[in-house]
Amino acid sequence: MEVKLTAKEKTVIFAAVLGSIAAGFMNGLLGAGGGIILTFVLSYIFGGTGISRSGLISAMAAILPISLFSLMTYGFGEYFEPGFLLSVAVPSALGGISGAFVGARIKSVWLVRIFAVLVIYSGVRMLI
């Protein structure tokens, strides 16, 4: 049985595949950035032109396997320090839990603004 896709469905699939490849590539190359790419791609897929809560949440879910594969490929060599990982894993998890708790209770417009400030700050810091 042949499945007929609409032009919109083809565009969504293309955006998802291309965006996922780009996110994985950036995460593997730089160790960061994949979530930013996925947030924009997934927000587009979920019907927005900016950043949507669905896009943010879906990007968070996708980053775990991307990061694990990047770590397996890149990190289990001389750069990986398990002791240091343990010292940041628990505080990071606590930060993630508290951030998700707050994020679920504030308006999406504030999530977008916070995200934008973080991206701009990060970009400026990298350039200077």
C-alpha cells in the first residue's frame, strides 16, 4: 500500500530530518548547539515561527541520545573524566528539575525571552 503525503507533511519530514542531522552534527562537533537548532526546527514543525513550548520540550528529549552518542564517539578517550562528571551530574540534574518546575509555571513569552538572552550572551562571550 502506497502512502500519499501532502506537501506540508513532506516539508515537515524534510525539516525534521535535516534539522536533526544539523543538531547532531553541531553537538558532536562543538559539544553544544544541537538543542538550539532542534528548538527552532521543532518549534517550526509544531506550527510556530518562533519558539514554542512543544519545541523546547521535544528538543530536551532529543538532546539526551544525541549527547550520549557524541560522548561515546568523542569523549571516552583522554578527555573524559568520570570523577568530574559525577561532581556536575547531580547538581545539573537538580538544576534541570528546578528549571522544569519553574518553566512549567511561567508564560511561554518569558521562556522565549530568557532563551534569547542566553543565546545572545553566549554568542557575545564566544566572540570576545
